[in-house]
Amino acid sequence: MNVVERQLKAYNEKDINRFIDCYSDDIVIYEFPDKVRFASKTIMRKHYQKLFDTYPDMNAEIVKRIEQGFFVIDHEKITGRSEDPLFATAIYEVQQDIIVKVWFL
């Protein structure tokens, strides 16, 4: 199982430790193209722990995945955060089986 799939499984199980372990210590998460949302694992952990606690029924499902070189692009359907599903696209950059950057569209 690749690291992007592992982080998705941990996300859906609300396992913050396994989820965070999929990311590099110097992870940077962007709103595409270059607005920084998080630039540390500590801030990311706090954000996602609050999200997991607030939305215990939240679930992400992959609608489509593209893997090319060091990148994985997921079109995701997210349920459990609102009445209607949300759709998001995430671009993951993976180096040595760890996620080093993410861009959300």
C-alpha cells in the first residue's frame, strides 16, 4: 500500500498518529497554486485532530486517482461534514514513501 493510500485509510479511521506519520517533518500544504495553509506537522496535527473530533462520520472516497512520477492526484468525495458531499482535488508529492507537499484545488 502506498503512502497516499495509507494516509487515506488513517484519515477515514480518524487515526491521527498514523495519518500524520505519512507526512514529512517539513510538510507544506498549499491552496493551489501557492497559498500556504500549513507549514508544520504540529499545526497540521492540531487542525486534523479538530476536524476528526468535530466530524466523526467524515469519510473520503477516491473518485479518480492519477499517479505520475512523484505525484499522486486524487479527486475525492468527502461525506459526513455537511448534508451534501464535498468534492476536492489533492495533489500529493511523494519522496521516498513520504508525502512532502500537498496542493488542494
